[in-house]
Amino acid sequence: MAMLFLSILFWAFFASYVIHILDETLLNGGFVKWISDNFWPTYNVRMFFWFNAAFIVAVAVSNILFDSFGGHWVILPIIFIAGFVTHVLTVHLYWTFRLNSYSPGLVTSLLYVVIFYLLIKYGLGGHLISRKDFTIGTLVGIATLGAFLTVGPTVLFPRITRHRH
């Protein structure tokens, strides 16, 4: 039963990511326009598509690995959730306030925060996930995926592409 709860939560994260992509596509001119106007002028729809397609596959694979093997494989979905929660705070929320312009994806990214809360309250608090696995997944998610999603589109990629042109 414990694995079922976690599996449902991880697939809910997957579904919230798909909904989040729709938000980023439809609201306030779209995330592509928002990023290209504010940080990375050469960012385009094709890059947005392939980036998100790769992450959809990666999240699905991490969920399937957990569903198939359980145990320490729980770390992979936690990495994605913690990384995307970091992205909520450091890109969507921070830059919405800093630029005084709605970051497309902000509202639906709050679903990640809810899922992370439930993961803490019932996964960790209910002893469905070991403290060690949760800590590893969270720290790796913040340090790698969260950092990448924070610095990549706002600092790193704009600098790299600026040097090319």
C-alpha cells in the first residue's frame, strides 16, 4: 500500500508537469517569449519543446523504475520533485516579483510544492520513505536539477549563446 501511495504521488507530479507545460505555453505570451524577452534572446519554441520532451521522458522513466523496483529507486522521482520545487522558487516566483511580470508557469508550478509537501508529510512522516533516501533525493535534486533549471535559462545559456553571435 505504501508503494502505491508513493507511485500515485509521483505520477501526479508527472501530470502536474504536463499541465505546467500548458501554462507555460498559453499564459502571458508564453514562457518562451518571457525568457527570450528577459534573459535569453535566442531561446525559441523548438528548444522549449525538446527540453520539455526530454524531461517528460526522464520523469516517466524514473517513475517506472520506482514502480518496477521500489526501494532506493524512490530517490529518482524525489530528485525531479525537489529540483522542480527549487525552480518554482528561484525562477517562477523570484523573477515574477523581480521583473514585476507574471512568469508563465508560476500558478501551476505550485502543484509541485503541494506534491512535495505531501511527500514530506505522508512519505517521510509516514515512514514510507527513509530519511536517508529522502535527503539524498532532495539534496541531489536541489544541487543538480534545481541549480540547472535556475541558472541555465537565466544566466548560463544566455552567456554561452551571446559568445557565439
